[in-house]
Amino acid sequence: MHGIGIHSVIDLLYYFPRDYFDRSTIIPIIDLRKYANRGKAVTVIGEVFRQETRRARKSTKLMFFLTMRDETGYVQCVWFEGIQWYKEAFEIGELLAVSAVPTWDRLGRVQFIHPQFDRLGSAEGDEPDWGKLFNTGAIIPKYRSSADLERVGLDSRGFRRIIRNATKQNLDFIEENLQEEIRKRAKIPGLRFALENIHFPADRDSLNSASRRLKFDELFFLQLLLALRRHHFKHEEKGISFSLESPLARALVASLPFELTKAQRRVLNEIADDMKSSKPMNRLLQGDVGSGKTVVSLLTMLVAIDNGSQVAFMAPTEILADQHYRTIANFLKGLPVNVRLLIGGQKKKLREDVLEDIRRGDANIVVGTHALIEEKVVFAKLGFAVIDEQHRFGVVQRAAMREKGYNPDVLVMTATPIPRTLAMTIYGDLDVSVIDEMPANRKPIKTAVRMEHQKQKVYGFVKEEVKRGRQVYIVFPLIEESEKLDLKAATKEFEHLQKSVFPELKMGLIHGRLRTEEKDDVMSKFKSGGIQVLVATTVIEVGIDVPNATILIVENAERFGLSQLHQLRGRVGRGADQSYCVLIADYGWFDGHARGKDLFALQEEKETARVRLETMAETSDGFKIAEVDLKLRGPGEFFGTRQSGVPGFRIANLVDDVELLQVARKEAFAVVENDPQLRSPSHASIRKHFETSYKEIFDLGNVG
């Protein structure tokens, strides 16, 4: 069971059910007609009576039919996908609990299509006592399993058996890890009660109470981790106290062709207060695409340089590092600041020259990827570090960046808006600044969703806009598992567009496989107007700024994530003219790439894609988009919590448990404020649990 993280009895007790069968939703088969086509999922318990594979009417497609019976009647279950697996999955006489929304078939019979099922008994068992099954008061847990575990008897039923034994034999040895005062204020039961009732609840209230306690534990100890980190930086670490007098920063402000927004000025003041302090800065700078984070970070970097410090600017990819390098160098034209680029793909002689500049202290600003934290990179005096799109770096990498200097100030930036609940968890130990205002001359981007069959109208609109002197991006998806195929498709589509759709327009193609010089050439032509329509993969997602580009067309938009679509949309709307984003969707793509998914999983994916695209059309507010994205994807996927140095959740949910998170945060921060070393006897159990489960993460996570 090591593959699912179970190494001990404690791990087994914390292997929580994925769902439950409740008596209130279990009905006899004869009652299914009352629920047919009403949209409510119900559960029936029955034994496998018959199974067969046959072709669908007027089709060559195979379907799998399984007939179940109880003492009141029969019901048919139908599967359209994964036929071979289902053919071997069941035995005649096997007892199943089956859940789905019942529907009518063409002959007026009730059926289940692609139901979920759970095995309750083997084919060799005694005749089931139907009355006992329907009248039991138990809430039955369902557990996640896998094909390998099922082969050794650890299906959901097998887990129920061994976990019941584990609770009977081991609950008395479980130690309480929260003091009674905290439990009373949070309105949660003891740990033993919670562990017993999360698996085998006496009733729905006991289950809810157990669930609340175990969620609180996860949230409380996470917030304790963040509170301890924050206290460590605020009170125990000594940093650099910078003088805010900076001729370089004043010169840059004077040279800017625009006025800083009020939000930029407010954020600059917040960062300046941190830099002036003798404690290390640990601040997150949030700002939507195009809000002006780069200028803000650059002004603070110049303050550090005027104080004799070097600055490191770490970006997640070579393309983005190169873009930042060019942007910073362009801003600093005419100023005595030496900006160097350090990335993995450089020629040996150039790389050695950059490393020597860094070692001597001649490099004032070093822009790079994770190459910046390699052993060979030795800074003369690193005093300030900026980490861009920081969620794409692991905790170890960020800690290594801090170790390159003597507790340098760290500013982490993201253009991915972070929902409040996630900011309270992943960034709960950082001070947060938000640029919540866009430059005054920007008009909101008009966004529309169009279907594949409406493309010709979209292309007509493109031709009209180009005639008016505008430029256009057309973006194609590029995903890792089919990168070569996607690249081939994008290249083929470029040729089709050039020959058959826009023969009169000047077009270019850019993607990640091009050499740096080729990319530079294409982008240079696009910026100067030599290319009117740029066909691209998501290589343009970040950093490219062409104010005259006013139309973004995203092909196969259903294949993109919500935050990625929002980032892409930020490539237009960067000038004073009205800009447009057109998302072209082809939901049939999901059908062609089903790969054994069942019908409901496929429908769910399509529906999720529709919600993403509708959200893009309805709002350009990055924080609203982020909230929807969090709900759709869950926190782990949304922001790579495995990378962040924040432990994952077994049971808590950052979307649904906001109230409990706030309670847990208040309690945890109060504990650390009153007892930052956790030395009080009343906190002994908290300290013991923290050292057992969180100490390693705390040691790793001394950078936000």
C-alpha cells in the first residue's frame, strides 16, 4: 500500500473515505421509475444477474449491458466506453451498490448509464438479506482503490474490513494534539471520536462533526507552520537596511514615457518600508497582466544597486528570462547599470564572462532561470532577489536563492491572481502588495466565444482590422503529451492560413522549437509591423508587448486552462486602441481524445471547458477568474501546492472551508504570538505533532 501513502496504522486511520452510501439515497429497484429523468442520483443495491456485450442500434459501436436484481425487480446498467474492462470486471451473483441518475431507454424501461459502483459482497456469499440492507441505519464508507490493490482484495470493501479492525485495535493509543480550550472555541470534538466517525459514523451529525475536526487539524497546523515562518523572519533573522536615497530610481522615473499609477506608488511605498527595515523583506507582489509590476520591481532594484548591492531576477523559463532581460535593459538605456543574462543554453565563453562579472560584483542585475542558484554562481554582494511567477519554483530552489547572499530582501511576483483563501495558505507567511489598477489609457478587452463553424466570420473581421493598420495573434495549443503532433498541426494550419485564408497578408510563425535568433527575427518583424498576422503556440503567453496588436484568436480554446487563457489575453489591449479576444471552441475535440473515459467523465470535461470559456467572456477581472479556476481545478492543481512547501490536504477544501480556515488561522497565529517557541506545557501536544509532521517542511520553507 506504499503506492497510496500507507506505511503504518496511523496512515491507514488517516486514509479517509472518498464518499458514503447513505440510507436516505438507497432505494429498491422497483422505485426507480419515480426518479427517472429527474436529475437526482440514487443508489440501488443488487446482485449481478446477467451481463452481455452487443452492438448499438444502427451502429458498429459495442456496448456493455449488466442486469442487476433485488427482491423487487431488475435494472439494466449500460456502458459505452471501456468495454473490455467492464466485461471482465463483474461476476454473476456479486453484490453491488450502483449509483447514477436513472433514465428511460427507448422501450420505456429504467436504466443507468455509466453508473458508479461499489462492491459489497462476493458471488460465493449467502443469499442477501434485502430487508436488512434497506433498513440498516449505517452510513457506509467508500474508499479509493486501484486495479493492483483490488487484485489483492483491497477494493473498497477490503479497505472497510481492515480499517474497521484498525480502529477497534488502535484508537485508544491515539494522542490528542489540540488543547481543550482550542477545541471548545472551534466547536470540534476529540481526535479519537473524529477518526472513528469519519470511517464509521453513527449518523450524519457525527460524520459532519468528525469531518470538521479533521479539516480543522489540517488547516490549523498549516497556519501554525506559516505563523512560525513569519515570526522567524520578522523577529529572528537580521537583514539589510537600505537607504532609500536613489539617484538611479529618480532618473528612471524621469525617463518614463508615462505616469506611475496610484496603485504602483502605494506598492512602492510598502516595499520601501520593508527595504528600510533591518529585517529581511519577504513580500509578494500581485498584479494582473499589464498592471506594471516590472517597473515597480525595477525601481526597487535600483535602490538596492545604489546601496552597493547586486540584484538577482529569477524567471521560470529561458524565454521569459530573456524577455525580462531585454525589457529591463531597454528601461535602463543610458543609465550606468550593468545587466547580465544567465541561462542554461548560453555558449561557454559568454557564460564564463557572465559568471566572472557576477563574482567580481560588476554585474549589477543578473537575470536568469534556476541557473542562478547553481553552485558555480558566486555573487560578490547579493542584497535583493526578485522571483517572477514564483509558484513555478520549488521551495528548495527559492531557499537556495536566499543563500546566495546574506539574507537578501526577497520580492516574489505573480501575474496569476491568487484567490484570498489560497493566499492565506500558500502565502500566509508573506506580506502582500497588490497592484489593483491598470494604466489609464487601457480599454477593456472585448472577449467572445465562437464555434468552429463560425471561423470564416472571425477571419473576415481580422481582414477588416488589418486594413485599419492593426495586427493579430492566432494561437494554437501546445501540450506536453502531444507536443510534436500539436506543433505539426500548428505549422500545417499556418500554411493553410497563408495560402487559402490570408494570401494578401504578411504572416509569421513562432514556436518554442525555433532557435533564439529565429524567434528574435520573427518578433522584431512583428513589432515593427513587417508581420501583420503572427501564428504562435503559447510561447507568447508571457512577456511579449506589441501595443499595435489588437486581436487575439485562440484556436481550440477548450484545451486551454483558465489562467493560461487569461495570460494569453494579456498580449492584446496594451495600447490605447480597442482590442478583441476571440476564443474558438471545438468541443468535438474531447470526443476524439476520449482515451477510454466513460461518458460522464467526458461530459464533465466538456462542461468544465464551457464554464472556462464563458467566464473569460463575462469578466476580465483576474481575481474573479482565479476564484472560478480554483473551484474548477482544486487548490493542488491550481497552484502546484506540492511545489510551494505547503503540505497537501487529505480532507480540507480551500473552496468550501473558508470559514473554518479563518478560525484555524486565528487560533494558530494566537498560539505563535503568545508562545513562538511552543515551549509552554499547554502547547506540548501541538509541538509534538508539529515536530513529527511539519518540521521538515518548516526547515525547507524559510523562503515564501
